[in-house]
Amino acid sequence: MTALGAPVRDVTATDPHVPHAPRILARCRALTGPALREAVGRTHPWVGEMAGYSFGWCEVGGVPAAGSAGKGLRQALAVLGAEAAGAPARAGVPAAVSVELVHAFSLLHDDIMDGDPTRRGRATVWKAYGTGPAVLAGDALFALAVETLALQPPPAGSDAVRLLSVALGDLVRGQADDLLFAGRPWSGPDRVRPGAYRAMAEGKTGALLGCAAALGAVLGGGSPATAAALDRAGRHLGVAFQVVDDVLGIWGDPSVTGKPVHGDLREGKKTFPVLAALDSPTPAARRLAALLEHDGAPDEAAALAEAAGGRAAALAEAARQVAAAESALAETPLTAGAVRDLRCLADYAVRRNL
């Protein structure tokens, strides 16, 4: 896997020996999709409609839609986790369904907490159906996620539920820290430091990515060491993913990312590039802190963050996290083909739209 500072590998190459991330994601979505719809179908019809809307399967009122919600990175990690443990891909499907349900649940609640009116160009569930119904739908998805794993034969099923419980606890802690960061100052002893951000990102994003891969291994009969190594790899990948997401939130092309230009700066979010820039002993960092304290122009803040080294520091951090994920994958014997695909997905996830 190439470092972020190295030339970008062409993941769309036609060479059949080069893993193609979109193909990997599509294969895992096709495998997981029917089981995911079956799980959603077990809940109340109205709640199921809201869930279907969140997944892009339907419009308000239940009219079928051809869309889909996201690329399915977490479900792919679950499927590949099973394959990495030497099991067939289908062994990881319940894990893939469970983490996809948890991810959808977290997004429904995140949108409410953040007050976001749109996601992927559509009204968020709380805007389309109301806050109360959206909370209910999120709760239902959470319950379905746990049920999906609890229905698996013991001892793997009970082990999987315990693993998910740990990840959910970490996710909540990460989300709590992210919300509290908003009230912290941009400068002074109480400011958010990059190290605190890493811990937050590992919980908020990395915990579920690591859990996805580890759950696949557990349901695939993998050893505790295999599951632990995959969990560590996924957690590092989650931090890298979140850091890159922050870069895109400031400097990404809105026509590609679907996010407003300088959106995170406009909202005053504590993102890694800005925190790293503020940590640098440069005049640009001092001007940036003063500007942010007075809600200055986002375009000027973006320029100062880059001048203070924030963008370069973020990309370097993502590269370190990917390297750490690579090291975790090397800690225990894993199926070579699955490791190749995991590396491809890691590379793809941190290079998206850069």
C-alpha cells in the first residue's frame, strides 16, 4: 500500500491482478443487501419505511427509489474480515448487516444532534419525518443490529454481541467528546489538542470500522488474535478516514464531495487540519487562532490553516494511521486475498476525492 505522500496508485486500472476497490465494495454490497433488507423488514412498517428512506431505498411515503446510502465500507470490512479468517464471504454477512444497521442508527441520531437538514443531497430523516420518528427509527435499527448478532449460533453469536457492545461504548464516548469539543476555545490551555482529536476519532469512527472487521472474523471462526488484529487495523483506518474527511470538509470540491465549501470552518468544527495548524509555532497559526475566536471569514481561515501546515499535517497523520493499520494486519496470519482487498479499501478510503 502506498503512502499518502507517494504517487497515487490507479485503483481503476483494468489489470485483473490489481484489486479494484469499487468492485470489492460492490461485491460485498450485493452479498449483504438481501439480508439487510430482510432485517429491516422485521421491524414496524412505518419504522421500516424511515429506515428504507435512510438507506436510499424509498422516498417519503414508501415510493421505491433507486438510490443507495453510501459505499458500504463497513459491511465490506465485515465480509473481508470473515475471508481473512479463512471463512467463506457469506459467514461475514450477519456481521455486515449488524454494522450497517449501527452505522445508519448513528447517522440518524448524528443528524439530529448536529441539526443537519440534508445528507447526500436529500432531506435527513428528521427533516423528512420529524425528530421523534427519526429517534425511534434509529433506536429500531440499533435493536435490529444487536438482534442480528444474537441470533447467530453460540459461542460466536454471544462473542459478537460482546464485541459490538464494546465498540458501541467507544462510539458513544467519541461522539460525546466531539460534541464537547464544540464548546472548547481555539486557543489557551483548554484548547483541543491533536492527541485528544485522535482519541475522539478512534471512538467515533474507528471503533465501528474495527468492530466490523473483527465481527466478520469472529463469525468466520477466527481466533481471538485474528479478531484483535483486524479490530486494531480498522480503528487506525477509522482515524485516517476521519482526518481525510476533515481535509475534504475544508478544501474538497463541493461538486465531488457533496459538502459546502469550507463548511466545517463555517460551523466552527474542531477538525484535525485546523487543530494541527493551531499547534504550529508560526505567525499564520497565531493569526488563525485570532480569526477563529472572532468567527472570521472561512476562506481566510482555510488559507491560514494551510499556511500554518494544517493540511500537510493532516495528510501525514492519515498516512501514519494507514501504516499502523498495515502493521496490525501483519501481526497474525490472514488469508492473502482478503488482506490484499483490505489494503485496497484502506488506500481507497483515505484517497477519496483528494
